[in-house]
Amino acid sequence: MRDLDHRRLGRELGLFDTDPLMGAGLPYWLPDGAAVRHTLEEYVREAERAAGYRHVYSPVLGKRELYELSGHWDHYRDDMYPPMDVGGEQMLLRPSLCPHHALIFRSRTRSHRDLPYRMAELGGMYRSERSGVLGGLTRVRAIQLNDAHIFCTPDQAVEEAAGALALISRAYADLGIRASRHRLSLPGGGGKYVADPALWRRATALLREVLDASGVPYEAVEGEAAFYGPKIDVQITDPAGRESTLSTVQIDFHQPERFGLRYTGPDGARHRPVMVHRSVIGSVERAVAHLLEEHGGAFPPWLAPLQLVVLPVGEEQEEHAHAVVREAVALGLRAEVSGPAEGSLGARIRRSRLVPYQAVLGAREAEDGMLAVRLRDGRRPGVLPVAEFLRRVEGRVRARGTALWGPA
Ligand SMILES: [Zn+2]
């Protein structure tokens, strides 16, 4: 069986690494990994923008009082870094983005006409994992989370949560990710959860409504809820059969209470909004780890760190190959030349086996303005004019999804 561990693939493909001086669980991203991550982040922002979200930025530190107010200090402290004393105040690395977003919502007077207010951020958060469990991109101490909070009326919560689920399934189709199952995560025993049985029942009933209407099969599992509310978890399975949560949708009545959130209703009175927490791809780290394992390093064309390699047969075609690459780069593609100095044509083709598009440029092709095109999966669409080939690659990349080639 092929070794599909993302740590091995990431090292082999030069995507990310760690340094003992930066610390365990704190990977850095090399240029090819950064290209994948950047493309993924831009995709998520664009999908959110099209779905009516507005993006914000908020700081990764907050005062201890903020997390006392949100409940993280009481219920989640074991997973947080200890406070830093700064000028007599205690500052904490944030364990989640929710408290900041609640404050941003609270900072202005909100009317029912502003709702649903969909606030999104790809932001940093921190988890004090023990060093024994750290590894690769799946257990890290600094997390970049694709997060959003929808502030809405109780009547809008089901539709907003359903919209978030739809965004998740569209993203999975574009990324070539399969959900292994949907889980309705409920509280278990112990003091981990905030106590307000009526709010738990209400939120759980709404999430069941969302799941039933979506038609996806799901299982209810106790002991997996967030401390402040139940959630829908979209589960994925790695090649070794281990399951983890990638995406989540939550309906939360608790935080709006804690933060005293309000909006003005059509009746002129002040009302309490609901918060829908949702993440489409979860953390960027876990998403890239899963994409690596799911595709064995052969990313969908739009995500591939290198999308096109141009292979001049001899030195005489090198200049021409660079001109093709410049054209491809101008179209927004990630393209490179792999010339004869890097070995025989066969060796260069083998080395490019994960690159979706390989274009061989011999004397005849150079003279005619053509390229002999090979796809990563072994197909050979033939000898195509440079402009037509680049246009088709650009079309595939723009369409996203996993297909390498399609109708012109
Ligand atoms: Zn949240």
C-alpha cells in the first residue's frame, strides 16, 4: 500500500516543515505549500463573499476578561496557553474567534434590517497541545481557522445553518473531498458544558431540522458538543481509517446571552439574536493535510502548487519554452520550465508526475507554435496550438473541481 501520510508527502513535495527553534507543532510553509494554502484561502473568501458574508480582521490576543465573559476561561482553560502579564493586565492567545466577533457585532447598533449579518474571518487561534501529540499539520499549536458567525433572528437560524451546509458540500465537490458522515454532536456527562437545558434542547431541535431537511444521513453522538452548544460535524476519514472533524455548523443561544447582544426589531424593541458558528474547510492546516492524503499529492489542477510544466526537448527550444511559461503566468497559472540541464526528457516527465499538465516542446512544435500535451493521468490530448492549450488549462483551473480535461 502507498504511504499516504501527509507528513511524508508534505516533506517530499516541499510544502511545509518544522524547525526545533520555532518549536514543535508550529510548522512553516514553503513556497509550494504557501501557493496551495493561498489558493485555498482565496477560494474560501470568494465563496463566502458570493454567499453574502463580510470579512473582518481581529487580533489574536485578548484580555483574560474577554474569555471569562465568553466562558472559555471556565470551560476550555486546559486547552489554552497561560496568561501573559502585560502592564498589570493578563493577555491570552485566543482559543477561538467567536468572542472577538461577538464584540464586533456589539460595537454598533444593529437593526433587524442588518440581519442575517454574516461575519467571516480566516484568523489565527491557538491551542496548547502537549508536545507528545503534535505532528505534521493535523495537531498544531497555531491554527488558521476558516471561521464565520452569522448573527440572525431565531426564525432565520435554520435557513442560515442550511446555507452553511450547502456551502460545505459545494466546497467538498470543488476540492474533491468526501465527507465520511455527518454527526449531530450533543453534550455528554461532566461539567464541561454550560448548564441551560432549555437552550440545549432548542438548539438541538433546530440542528435536527437542518439535517432532516438536507436529506443527508447522520448520527447523534453524545459528548462531542462545543461547551456552549450542540453542533453538526462533517467527518472525514484519512487513508488509515482515522476519523476527524473538518467542517462544523452550530446554533448558539448561549454566547449572545453572555455578550448581551441585541438588535432592534420591527416593533422598535430590543431582541436577542442567535449566533450560527460555521466553518467550511475547518482549519487551513487540517484541510491541506487531508487534501494531500485524499489525492496522494496529486492536487486538483486549480490547487496544484505547479500546474503546468513546459519541457523543451533540447536547448534550442528553451527560449521558446520560457516564452510559453511567461504567457501562462500572465494568465494567472503556476508554470515552470524543466529544461535539458535537469536530465533526459523521460526523467523530467517522471519527476513531473504530479503536475497536472505537461507540455513537450520539440523542434517541430516550436516552429509551428504548438505543444505536445500530456496529462498527469497518462492521457495525451495531442499536439495543440499554444494559445488554445493555455486557454483550456485556464478554463479548467477557473472551473475548479477535480477534472483534468474537458470539452474545449
Ligand atoms: Zn464560533
